[in-house]
Amino acid sequence: MNAPDKLQELLTLTREPFPASTKVHVEGSRPDIRVPMREIALTNGERVTVYDTSGPYTDPTTAIDIRQGLAPVRAGWIEARGDTESYTGRQRVALDDGGKNEERDGGRIEQLRAEAAGLQRMPRRAKAGANVSQMHYARQGIVTPEMEYIAIRENGKREWMREYLQDAEREARLKGNAMGARIPEIITPEFVRDEVARGRAVIPANINHPEVEPMIIGRNFLVKINSNIGNSAVTSSIEEEVEKLVWSIRWGGDTVMDLSTGKNIHTTRDWILRNSPVPIGTVPIYQALEKVGGIAEDLSWEIFRDTLIEQAEQGVDYFTIHAGVRLPFIPMTTKRRTGIVSRGGSILAKWMITHHKENFLYTHFEEICEIMKAYDVTFSLGDGLRPGSGADANDEAQFAELRTLGELTEIAWKHDVQTMIEGPGHVPMHMIQANMDEQLKHCKEAPFYTLGPLTIDIAPGYDHIASAIGAAMIGWMGTAMLCYVTPKEHLGLPDRDDVKAGIIAYKIAAHAADVAKGHPGQRARDDAMSKARFEFRWRDQFALGLDPQTAEEYHDETLPKDSSKEAHFCSMCGPKFCSMKITQDVRDYAEKGMAEKSAEFKAAGGEFYIPIQPAKG
Amino acid sequence: MNAPDKLQELLTLTREPFPASTKVHVEGSRPDIRVPMREIALTNGERVTVYDTSGPYTDPTTAIDIRQGLAPVRAGWIEARGDTESYTGRQRVALDDGGKNEERDGGRIEQLRAEAAGLQRMPRRAKAGANVSQMHYARQGIVTPEMEYIAIRENGKREWMREYLQDAEREARLKGNAMGARIPEIITPEFVRDEVARGRAVIPANINHPEVEPMIIGRNFLVKINSNIGNSAVTSSIEEEVEKLVWSIRWGGDTVMDLSTGKNIHTTRDWILRNSPVPIGTVPIYQALEKVGGIAEDLSWEIFRDTLIEQAEQGVDYFTIHAGVRLPFIPMTTKRRTGIVSRGGSILAKWMITHHKENFLYTHFEEICEIMKAYDVTFSLGDGLRPGSGADANDEAQFAELRTLGELTEIAWKHDVQTMIEGPGHVPMHMIQANMDEQLKHCKEAPFYTLGPLTIDIAPGYDHIASAIGAAMIGWMGTAMLCYVTPKEHLGLPDRDDVKAGIIAYKIAAHAADVAKGHPGQRARDDAMSKARFEFRWRDQFALGLDPQTAEEYHDETLPKDSSKEAHFCSMCGPKFCSMKITQDVRDYAEKGMAEKSAEFKAAGGEFYIPIQPAKG
């Protein structure tokens, strides 16, 4: 793609549906529970539905005005619970967007903000004394509409899978190995409630993010992936910032973390949240650091607290909080090859060693819980001491922090605050299982959310692959969400192509984990693909793949003619000899009896292939 | 890269050394044992040596004339053994290059053949009654120069690793998990001999391929990777065909399979073998099929036998022989989702069902052994019934064939013929271990050589990633060589970029396996990389990576200025805040005592970063 094309794409929202695909909705027990799925119409009449993270953007029948935001699908549910109130909210101050920035950019951000004034909402919070977390409801025995929505979404449509599910029922060989997970045949709303009540799953869904299409993160559900976005140094348009989100969820991002730093982060976050059908996570200390001019030691609990409320009012669904980076653990990092590599972890380390005080996120943890439950923000307890190299994997500092995260999980659960735990990082293959074991033990099955892990350190430029190996393995072992790594990891900031490459690598890892765990129906899409391969349905192969366009382009490089998409051979063996074609004859032969068929075959001239005109050009 | 650039590259051999790298040779017990390694000179004075598959092509001090071929490093060793004789050899016939082809291409191939007349060698074979396999020598207690060469090569230079090896000696945490492999601290020539004698490792090294730099494939050695090449439909030049090989070994192909079909395959193979420092494998039935006009049922033992001799005389180092595809197993494939997907397997299935006879490779297996031992060609017993989809993984047909390969291994070993076993294919993660277990059990630790396996089926365009996951895992479990998969798998024929993408993905998988197994010194390169990261030595990071050029390009996209390669920050956090920099201060702080350092730090202004000029443009 050349530069002008790329620019044009950046300036336009990608709204094209996937090939052969239609957005369908499965209705729940009430008409306002409408769960979106992507239905792929195969050329043989099969209708395959797949989990769809892309939101209304891939639905051409939905009009979208990103200056007004998406329809607030959850608004009625939140209101009906009667435990929240609207209020004026915190006053936005210039510092939220990086201070004197308005002057420097000649009023551009002010102008963009005015253009998107329609995105402003009056925030809600829990009424005094109320707790509005999904965990709180779950523990009261309440099945929320969000939970029912999730049950439908996780199951997918089972009708089309029947043919493939029967294979697994017939043959023990095809059963998965859940590695300790307990995945029921059918996910019920009650099962969702029970998992959330136990803390084994979270539903990141801030009451101020009613646009979210509810999803769940937990070891007994489909493995999810996260992708990251950040604001541009120079914001050129609202579309550009929203497109980063749209692009991420198009390829399968289940959640998106907004890791913006620098200018305009408050305003950009408004644009993203109001237009996001997936949960948005942030690392609030990044913005807090901007507010103190990048000087870590000037941070304070007050500035941090104010930032939490600011972001909670905007609707951020989960916060990375590095409360486990405790002062006594800092010296444990000094013998490391790569020290502290987490940005949040090192900000707090700097603060602690400057003041010689305990981490203020640790000392104020219960106050943070109070904020979380007033908006239903989910904790993502950050692993500020994660290893930055295989040499530092599973060391004293890492596991000391993990045990602390376990203690903090119990405190959060005491407040009915949803909690997940962040994990590494850089871990050689043979040391991955210990990470999962320790996490399950100390954090009592709170969902694990890992960055990779990267299995080796010598693949700069290819760390999406080095880490997809670790991600697939830890996903199989029980990790609930995998944070993607792009090819630019360790080198630079990912562009659009890198983001896509990272997401596809992680969709592969997550799907490989689901298949290995034996998640009901997850192998069905693979089986539909295999059937399409065996039957030479090329267009169906593209449509069933994770990236239909790339698959078709690659195919066309070798066999560009349209007619070859119907051909009964593939580009590897060519028309003269095709192993798949032979197999069909073998099957026929075995059924008829071998000797009889042999004679018949020879008599018929012994031709296996269908002669076609060779492709020209 | 645009089309003319690409064409230019195709027409030129890639001979550029890697950045900061020099070819060095480690001498063995005699001056003609000179083992090549790549030495990377780091900016801090460290000299890191890495395993080098690229041959003399990356050594600018070696003159190469591909019309004469590489220096025959093994010629003296072969001659000195006194158990072989030169002979006239089989007469080349037109059919070897696809019959009437010379007429069709206007004499072009004849002209190219004349240009490369200097590649013709008189073949050697074992003297009557002799067995010239490395296995035979090993079982006689003879340590060949090849074995000594391999021991040096596998160990690498240990001097520079000392600092990193000490970490693992100090901390049990850093020990690998060899999963049943027994990898000694130092590989001795005697260990190599013993492993070859037991059949647990093979040295593919045909006596007619004296140009090969000896290498070993076995579970107690470094995990190897294979890449595939094929001839062009229209051969434009000798360079073009040789460059495919040069490109593959540059990025790390330990062996290369020539899967050519169609025209000019005999002549192209001459060009490749005479210019290849790595073992070359083939699937002889592909050429045999060409000789009978692509009509599988017209194949015969005689035509096949003639092809084996033709290729053995040229110097092919290992043959894929699908002798385990037995007639009784064919009906077992009829219930499969994707039947028989191996080209060799389906050719033989077609032959068997047409004639209703047992596979002639099975019935003539001992005669094949006689040929193998006369030239020291290694068996790669093909898995013609490997699964072509996750749905068919580990089924009756696959494992029936694997057990047969075990029986054939014993026959081959009776003849002292070196043998490895090919494996799948498509296998979900949780079913991979069973493949390794069955293989070890039935094939008695003969080296396993797998294609991936692909862990899912829905990633066309990204199957190098879907399969690198499975390859890393099965490599850790004990697979000795991993056959690469490119992004074009299932879609088309790989181009130059696809070949590189496939090889890098497989170098990642193989290295991840070596690190997990705890292969001595393999983590040292990762540790050197981590140290370079911590010390912001950007150029060293590029040089230590699997693909220095791509790493540097990615870095430069974000921070293009040359000065930023010296900068004490990276592109992720920028100059203002850098977690790695902070860690260095943390380390200093912990050493000095926390309270004292805190005061000093504040007094000094509390700055962590080195102010630099911001990068322009």
C-alpha cells in the first residue's frame, strides 16, 4: 500500500463487512437483549456464525455518527436497576488534556471538541451506599441482562455446528483437555452469574459506558484478546482516533486499552468511549504522570484519585493499577538482567525510592475499591515487576508481587469489585506452567491477563510470533485474556499493519487455546474450513479464515484466474495431480469394495482429475 | 520492494554478511576440520558466536563460482576411508529433465547446462559389499571427521557465554526441562558417534555431496529446521535457482528440500547440490511420477529404483520414502474430513487402489536400503497419511502408518541405514504430546521430523504462525527437525518474502524449543540481547536478532535519527520517561542504601533521564 492510500484509509472509518458475511442478532428473553454475531453464508448453503467483536461498524444497515456516539444498548438496563444517579460530575480542567496545549495547537483541539460536543454525557454513579458492580449483583443472586447477553454470545448458534459436534461426540480422540477449566456444554445466564460471583470471571462494563456490548473474561469462557491504542502526537481528526479502535475490533480485539500519553488524552478518550462497543481499559497513572509534568516523584494520591474519578465518569471499563509493586520488592529487582520494564512499575518505583515510602496505590487500595464499585470499574492488577527477559522470568520479585496481587484480590472481592490479574511478559516455554499455577493458587482463579509471554528474546521485529507461542500455551493452561504484542515490540510504535499483524497472531493463539481446551463448538469453524478445503470451495475457505482478504490475495498471486476459485485442485499440486481429489476417489473406492472398483477404474481410463483450461497470464 | 528491484535481487546471489558479523572457523584436531560460525562483534567489546547455516556465501573472502560449485570440504575424508570407488554412473536421459522439454524451450536448458558443465562430477559408490553410512562407521566405533565437525559446531564457542552460563549455574530457576532428552554439557565427538550408532541422530551426508558442512539431527542436539524450494516453471538462469537455496540458508535453513516437479529437475538439482553447504532432501516419487507423465498407476518399482540411483549419484542427502502407506490403511482414511493430503501418500494410494497391490516401496524396502547404504543416503520415512486437518489428527490411519514406520526403522537399522521419521501436519495443541510419545515408542527415538504441526485450521495466510506454535511445542517435546510452513500454505506457492517469513517463524520455534530444553548456551544469545536492551545498545540489539535489517527498519520508522541509536531511551516511552533507565537508578539506589540515596537523589534534582535534542522530522 503506498502512502496516499494509507493516509486515505486512516481518514475514513473502515465499515466494509467481511466477505459473504452478514451481521445477525440473536434475541434473548426480552427484545432489548440482541446479541450480534457474524453469519458467513457458504456457497454450499451452510450458515456459519462466529463471535463478532466488530460492533455496528460492520453492519451497513446501521447509520453511525461518531460525533454522536453509538447507541447506548445498556442504558435501559442500568437505569432500570434504580441504584445509580446522574450528577454533574467533575469539572474538566485544561490539565486533563495536557495543560497549555490549546494555546500551542492554535485552538485545533478546541475546535474538534466543539465538533464532537454531542459526545458529552452527564455521568452516573452509584447512589450513596450502593454497589453497582456486576459482581455485587451476581453475589445477590441477580442475573443481569449483561449476563444473559454474554451467555448467548459465548454459546454462538449451535444449529450449524451439529454436524461437527457429532464428530467429537463419536470419537474420544477429539475431546479437548481443559487443563482444570470446567466449561459446560451450554453456557447459561446462571452459569455466568455464578462465575462472576466467585470472581472467576469479570464483565468489564462501567455504568458510564452503556455503549458496550457485554463480554466476559474468565477461564471457563472463550479466551479473549486485548489490543492497545494510543493518541496521535498531533490529532488531525476525530475519525483518525476512532478508526484505531474500529480497526482493532474489526480484526478481533475483545477489549482495547487506551495507552495514550501526552496531549488531548481526555478528549480523545471521550471520542473512543462513546464510539466503542468493546470494553476500554486504561493505565490511569499514565495520565496522572502527565498532570505532574512527567515528574514521577511529584505524583500524589490526590492527583491519582482525581484521575480515577475523571476516567470512571467517562466510562473506562477497567483500570490497570500497579498496587502490587511494594517498596520491599524493589531491591529484589537489582540483580535482574533487565530490571523493571513496566512503565507503571518504574513510575511507582521512582516515586517510592524518592520518598522512601510504600506505594500509595497499595496504602490507598480500599479507597480505590470504593471508587471502582461506584461505577463498576474492573481492576486489572498490574504486574509492575514482570520480567523483561527470559533471564528474569519467575524470579523472586515477580512472584512476590504476584502473591501481593492475590492479597489485593481478596480485598477487592470483599468490596465485590471485579478483579483480574496481569501477568508476564518474557517466559521461556518450560517456565510458563509455573506462572499459571502460582496465579491460580495465590489469586484464587481471578482471571489471568498476560502479555504474551514471549518465549525467546532474540526475535525483534517478530515478537508477535515469539509471544503467540507463549500466549497459546498459557491460554490453554487457563489464562482468560491475552494482551497482544505487535511486530514492533521493543523497537517502536505500531502502525496500522502492525496492529493487524499483532491481533491476527493473537486470534490464532486464543483460538488454538480454545480448541485445545475443548471449548464446545470452537473446533466447528475449523471443521467447516477443512470441509471446504476437501471440497475445493475456495471462496468459503477465504470467508472462514481470520483474514479473508489476505487469503484471497495470496491465492490469486499463484492462480489469479477467477475460474480457478471453482477448480478442483489447488495451487500446490496443480491440475494434473491433486491429493485431495484422489482421496475422494479413494473414499468412493473403499465403499464399493476395492477389487471391483479397481477393475472399473482401469476400464474408465484411470483419470482422477477434471481437465480444465490452464490459467493464462 | 517494487517489481524491478525484486527481479534484480532474484538475479543476484545474496552474499552480504550480516551486520557486525564475521565468518570465523574453529579448527578441530586436524587442519581440514574447520567449523564455520558467525561472530557478532558487539559495541561493548563482547564477541558473540552463533550457529551458522549460511555457508561460504556470507564470507566475502571466499570467491564463489556457482558454475564450478563449492569447495568439496568432505572429499578428502570420503576418499581416505578407502571404501568407495568412482564409476561412470547412470547415463542421463532426456526424461530426467521432463522428456521433450529441450525442444520446447528452444534449447535454453541445453545452453544453461553447457554453461554449468563444470558442475559434473564422476559419482562414487561403496565398493562391493561395503556400507558407507555414518551409522555403519559409528557402529564400528569409528569417529569420523564429520562427527568431530558436528561436535564443535553444536557446542559453539563457550568463552563468551561464561557470564550468562553462570546465571543458570547459580539459579535452579534457569535450568531447562529437557523432557526426556539427555543433552550433555559439552558435546564430544564420541557422544555424536554414540547417538548416531543408536539411531537417535542422523548425519545426512551423501558421499556424492562432499560440499556439505556436516550437521546432525537428533533430539539431544540443537533443534533444526528445513525449508523447501522448487524449480521455476521457466528457468531463467542458474543464479535464480541457486539463489533460492542461498536465501533459505541465509535465514537459517539447516537443510533444504528440493520439491521440484515438471521440467529441468535433474539439471536444476545438479546446480543446487554442487552449490549447497547444507544437506539436500528430495521426494523421489515426485520425479518418478514426472517420468511416467504424471500417471500414478504407470509407476513401477523399476522406474522408482532408477530415480533413486539417479538422485543418489547426484548427491541427495536424504530421501522421503512413503513406505508406510500400506494398502490396508487406505480404507481407514475414508471417514476423514480431509482424506489423504500428502502428495506422495496420494500418489501411492492411487497406484495401490488401481492395481490392488501393496505399496511397492514397502515390498521393496530392503532393496531401497541397499541403495541407501551404498551412498549414505538417509531415510526420511514419509507420513503419507498425516492428518490434513485438526479433525483428522491422531486417527487410526495416522498411527497405523506410524507403527509401520517403526517396523521399517528396524529394518533400516539392520542395514545400518540412517533413518528419520516424518510427522504431522495438523494437530491441536492438546494432541501434540501423544504424537511425540507414539513416535518415541514405536520408532525407538529415531529423529522425528515434523511439518508444523498447525494447531488450528482457520488461519490461511498466517499458517506460519499457526504452525510455529505447534512446532515450538513439539520441538521442546523432542522433535529433532521442524519443516517450515510459509504464510502461503494452503493458498499458493511461496515467494522470496514468504520463504523468509516461514524460516524466521521456524527459527523462533526451534530456538524456543532449545531454550526450554535447556540446551547449554542457547539462552546466552537471549541474555546478551537482554543486556544490550538494558544498556540501550540499539545496534547490538539489531545485530543479535534473527533479522537485523527488519529490526533496524522498524526502529527507524519511529526514531529515524542516527543519534537515537545511542540514546538512553527507547521509542515506547520516549526520552522523558524510560523504565529501563529508572531501573539503573533503582539498582544504584539499592546498593547504596535506600534512605541515604533518597536524600541524595532529591538533592541532585531528581532527574533520571539524559536530556537530548528531540529527533527532527
